[in-house]
Amino acid sequence: MIERLNTQQGREIAYESLNGDEPRIVFLGGFKSDMEGSKAIHLRDWAQAEGLAFTRLDYSGHGISSGAFEDGCIGDWADDARAVIEAMPGDVVLVGSSMGGWISLLLARQMPERVAGMVTIAAAPDFTEDSMWAGFDDAQKQELEREGKVALPSDYGEPYIITKRLIEEGRKTLVLRDPLELPFPVRFLQGTADEDVDVSVAMRLLEHAQGYDMRLTLVDGADHRFSDDACLALITQSIKEVLAAAG
């Protein structure tokens, strides 16, 4: 059943939670995706069959939560996820896809006492700076400054509207510049055919983060969606490993 949570920032966040064995699995989706995506639904059904506590959510401006996508930024969406987690008891295992991987890393920094483990899928930390801003040409940077936004083509539908606020606020939430402690079991998953997040990003994350149980798995030929049957099976297997290691 879809529930609603009103945050301190005045946003209404839609989410679904299943009761079960803890720590609770929390799925955090990607940029402009929602909780009806194939990975979110697969994990919801799998967790229900396994009797595991599970939560999925829509950030503000995504799916059926309140707000407009263009008004949001990384910090807002991390706050949305944190509000949902704080409304529930117990530890969590964060499962972050693409941007959700970045948000997972932010939450691990903000609320380490609640995070028992993590699985990331094509994690895209710092992408507003290292991918978007770094990839803009002079004309796009001037348009962003002049108009406050710029449109980028997308393989997933309508163009992405990238706002000046998204870029500037993103610089306050970077995780690959300062120490990143991950003191719990972590599994990073990455496809070699991912055209949105290069394998080098996964390698940089593995080398930069500090933890006692971190592993990176590269899947030959897997793309950014990472949602065929083999990839979905790898995600659930990775969560099982993290749950077992977390005790």
C-alpha cells in the first residue's frame, strides 16, 4: 500500500513499506526514475517472498510525490529519503541505483548509526559535477548562467532539464573529494557496457571509499539499466551477502 509522508521541508513523499525481518532494505532509485521501475518492483516482490522488511519511495518531483522535478536537487532528494528512513525503526541496508547510489553514500555519511550495509547498482556519485558540468561546452555553460537551466538529450524519453541550482547545490553534496567511510558490508555492481556511468567511476569509488568489506563486481556487457534476469539475480544475491555479513 502506498503511503504519504510530509517532510519538514513541506514536501509530500510517496512510499511503500513492507514489514518483515530486519535490517530493512531501502531501495533508492535513479535520476528522474520512480518506484515503479523494474528493479524496485523486482526487489519489492523478492523481499515480500523472503519475508524481509522493504521500502521503496519516490523523491520529490519524481513519480507520485509532490513537487516539480526541475525544482529539486541532490540534497533535497537525500533529505526526502532520510525523512522516510527516520520515520521507521531499526537499521537499514541501502540499495541505490545510479543517482540512488550517490544518495546512499550521502545517507551513510549523514546517519551512519542507521546503516547496516549497502548495495549500489551503477552508482553515479558526484555526477552533476564530474559528468554534467564537466561535459558542458561553453555555450551550454553560458545558457545555464543566462537562463538558469539547459536541456540535455535523454535515452529514456524527454530531455533532462538541468538547472543551475542542481549543479550549484550538487557541489555541496560531493562524496569523492573528502574521506568516505563505509564501515559495513558493501557491494558495488557495475556493467561494462554502461554508457551513462563509466566503469572508471566504479573503480574510483572503490579506491576512494574506506571500509573493511567492500567488493566491486563488473558484469560484462551489462548496460545502465542493469535489469535483465541475470542482473536482477545478482542484485538479490548481493543483498543476501550483505544481510548475512551484517549479522
